[in-house]
Amino acid sequence: MKITVAKTAGFCFGVDRAVNLAFEYADKHKNVCTLGPIIHNPQIVEQLRQKGVTCVNKVTDLPKDATVVIRSHGVAQAVFDEIETQQLSYVDATCPFVQNIHHIVKEQSEQGRVILIAGDSAHPEVLGIKGHCNGAVCVFKTAEELQNVLNQSSNYTEKQCSMVAQTTFNTLEWQKCVEIAKKVCTNLRIFDTICIATAKRQQEAIELARKNDLMVVVGGRTSSNTAKLFQICSDITRCILVERAEELYDYDFAQVTNIGVTAGASTPACIIKEVQKTMSEILKNQEEEISFEELLDQSFKSTYNGKKETGVVVGIAPNELQVDIGTKHAGYVPLSEFTDDPNAKLEDLVKKGDKLELLVVRVNDVEGTVMLSKKRLDQIAGLEKIENAYETGEVLDGVVVEVVKGGVIVSCLGSKIFVPASKATLSRNDELESLLKKNVQFKVIDLKKERGRKRAIGSIKDVALKAREEAAEKFWASVEVGKIYKGEVKSLTSYGAFVDLGGVDGMVHISELSWNRIKHPSDVVKVGEILEVYVKDIDSVNKKISLGYKKTEDNPWEIIKRDYPVGTVVKAKIVSITTFGAFAQIIPGVDGLIHISQISYERVDKVADVLSVGNEVDVKITEIDTDKKRVSLSMKALLEAPVQAEDETAE
């Protein structure tokens, strides 16, 4: 017979933390009470009772000198308020995952959002979550219940809703709920708050149930997560639930070849070991591929600081990754231990199921957690490459992650390299902030030992200078008048714009920036803009390049010549008045003259009596002199000539 024990069987770190706190306070204080069972396991509750810990259901039942232990399921905010009003001493043993849900629903409900809770409305954890909401709340136990709730009210399509889950909620049912809510709620925020340990435990239970003839679920019958494990396994294969080891004698294991064993998060190791011993007695005459005790020992594999572990990504949060390293601990990698970029999004860098090589940084057996670091492991491997680069002069790639006093910090191969300000940019006038988050190339110019650690000093400037020199050499070898380049505007002066052509700067004179008259180059271009320019003149001796930006086809006089021949009627805007006529703009850059004699057939003594600046008038182009840049216009040519009366002379 083959027996497979789930690696995740037994206490999760939240339960372990709550139980340890309860026993710790029972040893140190008198009159210790818990609000409800500390966890849903009768054996643990009985052990605490024997140590003098009383279980009460209401704050009003607590003695005035009691030390209250808030159970792992958490309580409503009103309960905390009541405890403080009565000035009772208390310790909060609420599971950190549950506390996280409290923070979420409080924040979301304060924004006026309706809170949707996937869970058992009668369960103490859900009651506690509801007690941290400040507005409308809807609790549903199944996807079907959620569908009915949403069908009964069309308001959910308009309401702002936020959805969370009880930490022990069925992960498969949660996915169904998410799909239903997404179809109905148009303004929905989803928070996957199912405990990592729960999700891992349920997934492993599914996999075990698919491979075994029988599943044995160990745990308290009032435990929500144990009940869900039993439900999940029962949907796949034959399953039994035992609270105590002696209950195993009530079942028949005949004709069972493969057995899978899992346990709820509130099931202590001592109960699992009792089950192990009893099963060994029952099955002692059957050949076992591996002893139950060995399997159990494997499930309690441990780790230690400085150990290299392979972790599988099981969850991705904004500020950390949750990873499974095959131990009883809840492994996590903070964003700061994964990358030097504080603005990086972990969901863009990894996905669930990815395997990562990690370094154990801190093990917390009390809380059942282990902090790991990808960055530190990468740093160890990268440091050797950086040392080699110092010896060989190799150019390295990195990202500027921080601007500090006197320079910038470049992240490369898991290490941080300091680049002094004098070695960070080509010009002292360049802002260091412009390098932030930029990919850069640099050389290691020094390697110092400080406090037993090697500190690398780098230079971005040395690499950039060499690249610029190579680019300049290539440029001067191929440049010629009329050649077109694309370049970045590096600086502006009152007389023009300097453009980086790739190793060489050329100047576009202000007169070459626009066909119209401008006051300053900034009227047309800005620093950082990419321009297409052409070479107007080359001074090879002084290494100067004059550039042109105006294009012939944009010349307004070319446009006039092409699109506005003599005889064309246009609407022109009066831009100035003189004693001999008025100037009117035909197109930007070209004004034509309406001579006083061409305003009307009637005599005009004063132009201002007929026309004003800003007037738009219809005119006919009567003459174009492109050499002298002159255009003659006529309003009179569009008017009907008056009929002259015949002379009547009496005979």
C-alpha cells in the first residue's frame, strides 16, 4: 500500500501563531480568556482549558482583570472598541491574512463601495470582516448564491463594488464567483484574499485525490478549512474525515491500494502523529512503499538562513511574491529583495508557477514564515563578474536606480555600483535626475574594500565619451553638404538650436528654423525633440556644421507659386493699414497689397474709413513678383463696374 502525505498538512503559520500566543499568555498571566475558541480544534481548546484559559463568547462575559486573546479568526471593530472601553488588557492573535482583509474592506467601504464577501455568513471570520465595513455588505456562500443576488438587483451594474473572500474559501468556487461578478459589475475591484496556505492545501488535496483510492482528512469538524478539504476530496474520490486517531478503527481499508492524507490548517502536528501511529498499527501487515512517519518527516522539511532554495511562485501581490519552497513555512520575497526598481510591477516580471533560485534571509518559526531574496543570490553571482570586468575593462550594462548625494547608483548583476557625478554625464550641466531609470553602459574604474565588503566605483562618462569619439570619427568620414540627418535638440540659444547628430553637434540658425519670423528658437523647437535636418555648410578645420531645418516645399512663396496663380480669388485678412493701401495676409508668411485705388470703384480718400485691421475680405490676385516677394491684390476687381450715363445734349 502506498501512502502519500500532503506537504502542507497541519498548522498554517496564522494558526500556529495564534496557538503559540495563547499558550505563552497562559504560562505568564492569570485569568486568560479567549473570545470564542482560539482555533476550531477541540483538542487544542481542551489543552488551553487545562492551563486555566477560559473560552467566552461575549465581551460582557469577561472578568474585569482578564487578559483577552483575540482568536485567529479576528473580530469586528466594535469588539475592539468594547474591549478598550472596558479597559481590558488584550493580545491580538488574528491571522495576518485576515487582518489584511480587514484593512481592505475598511478602506474600500470608506470610499463608498459595496463589499461583496465570498464566505459563510455565520463563520466568525466573516462576521469579523463584516464588522470592519462601513457601508453596504453582501455575503454569499456559493457562485449560485452570488448569481441570485446580482439577478435580484440591477443596481450592481452601476454600483462600485469590491469583492473579497474568506481566507479558507474554496479556490475553485472563488474562480466561478469572479467570472460571474465580472460579467455583471461594471465597476468592480477584486481582491484575492484566500490564504496562501489554504490555496496550496486545496490544490495539493485536489492533486492527491486524483491519484489515490482514498483520502483521509484530519481536523476538527467545526473547522471551515477542514470541511472544505473534505468537500473538495469527496468530489473526486472516496474520502473520510477524522477528528481523532481512534476514529480510524471505524473504517475499512480493505482493497485500498493508494491513500492520500491531508489535514486542516487548525490541526496540530500531535494529532497527525497520533493518526500516523494508528494507521501504522492498522496497516502493519500490509507492505508499504514508504513508512507514514518518514512521509510525515518529509512534510515537515525545514530550512535555515543562508541556504539556497528553489521556490515556486504561488502568489503575486503588489509588494511581494509568495513562494513555495517545500517546507512548512509560508515563503515570501519582498519587492525590495527581488529588484532594485521600487516602481517595478512583479506581475510583469514573473508569473505563477515560475521557479526561482532564492537565498533564505530570515526564518521565523514562530509565525511560520521565511523571507527569501532573489536579489542577494544574484548579487553573489554578479559580484564575481563585476570583479572580472574591473580587471579586463569590460563594458557592463545596468540601470540607474537612485540619485544620491554626489552621484548615482547603478544596479548591475544584482549589485549596486556608485557612479560619481563627475563620471555620470558628459557635461557638468546635465541633470543627474535625467539618468534615473535609464539603461546605461559603464566601466568599473575602482574596487574598494569597505567594512569587509567590496564596493565598485563606475564611470558612465568614460564609455559615453569613447562612443561619442567613435561616432564623431564615423560622422566626419561620411558627412557632406545636403545630407539629411535625424538628431536630438541638445540646447537652445537666442540665435539658434544645437542638434546632436551622433557624436557631433551642429547648429540650426534661428533664420533656418521657420519661414515665418520668430522671436526665439523655442517658438519652433524644444530641448529633447528629434529633428530631421540637412547639412548646409561644413567647416572641417574648426569642426563646425551649419544645419538647415526649413524645407523648400514649406516655403510660403513656393506655395503661392504652386497653389495661388494670378487670377485666384481668396479670402485675406487685413494685417496693416497705410496711406496708400492695406496689406492683407493670403497665407502665413505672405502678405499682399491692396492699393487704395483697388479698394473700390468709388473714390477712397482714407483707407481706414473703409478697412480695419482684422477684417477678412475677398480679393483677387492681380500680380505676383516672386523675386521681389510682392503680391498685388484687388477688391475692386470683384465688384461690378458702375454703368456710366450717356451725355444728353439738347440740339
